[in-house]
Amino acid sequence: MKNLSNFLLTLVLGIILSLFFSWWAVMIAAFLSGAIVRLRNVATFFVPFLAIALFWIVNAWMLSSTNDFILAKKIAELLPLQGHVWLLLLVTGIIGGLAAGIAGVFGSQCRAFFAKEHE
């Protein structure tokens, strides 16, 4: 249950903050959700990772599909992806997921640090 609530909180905060801020808004969303909803072990990293990776992949696909992936195809040619747009979308999701996963771990660690400080 906590995994799902953290996933949804990260996803909703990421979508809302991305409307007003740049790419780093997903890190704020993951940090806040990691500080609010306590997760254990590897879920601390992977739940925000999956939430933001899914968000970035879907968002990149929606933005690119409106112009028939013209720019995405050109970028996939520049990078060592042999022009495969789906690989570019996957790399995009992994980059966003890594940023969110690290921020989620940091939020969880800050929560633990300040909880111990008040005991």
C-alpha cells in the first residue's frame, strides 16, 4: 500500500510541478514523496524511479507523436541508437528515473535523520 501511495504521490507531484518548473521538478516531487511516505530497502529508490520513468516516457511519446517523431528520429541518429525512437524514449525514462530515484532516497534519508534528531 505504501509503495502505491508513494508511486501515485510522486507521479501527481511530478506532473503538477513539471507544469511550472523545468526538468528538475521531478526531483522535488520524488524528494517530497520520499520524505512523506516511508518506504523500506530498495523500494525507496525504485518506486520514484518507476513513477518518473513512466511519466517521462509517456510525456516524451505524447510530445513526439504530434509531429510524427521527426525530431526524436534525428536525435536518435545523433546518439548511438541507430535511429530507434523507442530506445531514445527508454533512455529518456531511465535518466528521469535515476534523478527521481536518487532524490527519493535523499528524501527518505532526510526523514530518518530528522526523526532521529527529535528523539
